[in-house]
Amino acid sequence: MKLLVTGGAGYVGSVCAAHLVDSGHDVTVLDDLSTGHQDAVPEGARFIEAELSAAADDVLAEGFDGVLHFAARSLVGESVQRPELYWSGNVVTSFRLLEAMRRHGTPRLVFSSTAATYGEPEQVPIPEDAPTRPTNPYGASKLAIDHAIRSYAIAHGLAATSLRYFNVAGAHGRFGERHTVETHLIPLVLQVASGAREVVQVFGDDWPTADGTCVRDYIHVDDLAAAHLLALEHAQPGRHDIYNLGSGAGFSVREVIEACRAVTGHPIPTTIAPRRSGDPAVLIASSEAATAELGWRPQHTDIAEIVGDAWRFTQSRQPV
């Protein structure tokens, strides 16, 4: 298929683009490089550096079989402080993409959504029919896009799938996580091991969990990319399907840090900080529907393997 990958120079987008190229698809990456990196665009993919809102109409006029939409702002803290960036950069931009797809008859869409749409869950693991009550503008903006996608599927016959997940980690060869502003636990811990940071903060050690630290769901980026390809294949005209993606088990902050210590051989000092407001004790997504309907099963669920892939990528970026 001829496919457009928005945000394909970012972490998850670049890995997914690489998988698409390896699977024989004709891939075009559209990215403004505001947070992505041009050297993350896989060989074999065409690259267009442009802002999505401005370029979507002209690009899709060429004729595409589908879009995989990763381009988005994704910092929770920033979304609270500057919500206008999220309503404009996520919602308005996605609406313009949907309109361009409608005008040019692009039939398929896979949207990289987030389990942050659920907010603080009533049950764990979180199923797709859980109430959606996002606690920040980032999650709210993604939920708004999901609503828009559903309306386009019903009214215009779009074949669409949204994938909701929590923490992506690991790496795919030379494609890995390198954010200018890093908020994710594994890369933050590995920054300590690589000497870029002195200590990692643990936000609370008195949570109602086995070791007192928060438990989170981690999914390997290769497994996530595989889910996007399956969603693309299974999309049906006039339907908007939503699937949660999870590893099936969570890992506590302490377990992640211990895995990083074992993989890197670094002591990785920690300091206990106060709990962050709004942090649930446990967040794990149920992927039963994705398994039953897409045939998706995560293949890389060992936290040591996930950390090991991320560490190899981190080391590859270090000056010689």
C-alpha cells in the first residue's frame, strides 16, 4: 500500500515507518521536525519536511491508500500549562488531516491515541469500555480526536482504528527514544547510567503496591509497531475500532530501576520525591480485544529485554 506516516521522524512513528518499509509498503513520512529527527526517517521512505496542517491537502492529493497518524504534542505537564498548544496542535491539526483525507478519498486511518483518555481508571487492567475521563488537556485532546474520527467513519465511510497505550519503551536498532524534553522513566534512568543525569527521582514510595512504588504498563516499541500494521490490515469501511494495547502485566518503578541496574551495571542512585498529584497507583491496559480481533500478542514483555534494547540505543548515541 501507499501510506503516509505523519510524525514519522519521531520515536514511535519512525519505528512504525521502518516496519512498514520492511513489509514492502510505499512509505512517505511527513514531519516538521519540531520534535523529530530527520536521521530517524528510515531508508526507503520518502521524506517531506512540512507542518501537517499546511501540507496535508497537497500531499494527500497525490493519492494514498492510508494514513498512520502519530504527529502530536504529548507532554502532560505542558498540556496543563499551555492547553492552547494541544487543542490547536492536536485537535485542529487532526481535523484538517481528516478533511484532507475526505476530500481526496483516502480510505484508511490508524491513529496513535493514548490510554490517558481514561484518566484515573475504575478497574485495572483497563478495558475499552471503561469510562473516558481524561485528567489533563493532552488526554482530552486525544479523546476529542477519537470522537472526530468516529464521526467521519460513520458519515464518510472511513476505515479507522485508534490504538490506546501507556508507556512505550525499547528500541528498534538505530531507531529509539530521544526527546529534547524527557519525561519517561526508562530513558531518564538510563540517562543516569550514561552520565547525563546524577540521580533519578522516585515519586512516592508509600503507594498501595507490593514495593510501595507506582506500577505501570510497558510495551516494547516493536510490539506497538506490529499492532499498527495489523490495525491497518483489519480496518473496515464505516467502522472506527478502538483497541487498548498492553504487555499484560505492569512493572513498578523499583522493578524498572533494578532492571536498568542489572542491564547497565551502574548503581543508579535514586531519591524519593513527593507523590505527584493525579498519579494513580497502578495503570495497566487490557489487550484482550486486540488479541481476539487483531491477532496481536506482544512478543517482548521481559522488562530486561525492553531495557536492554533501550540501553543499546542509548550507548549508540554516545560520543566515541
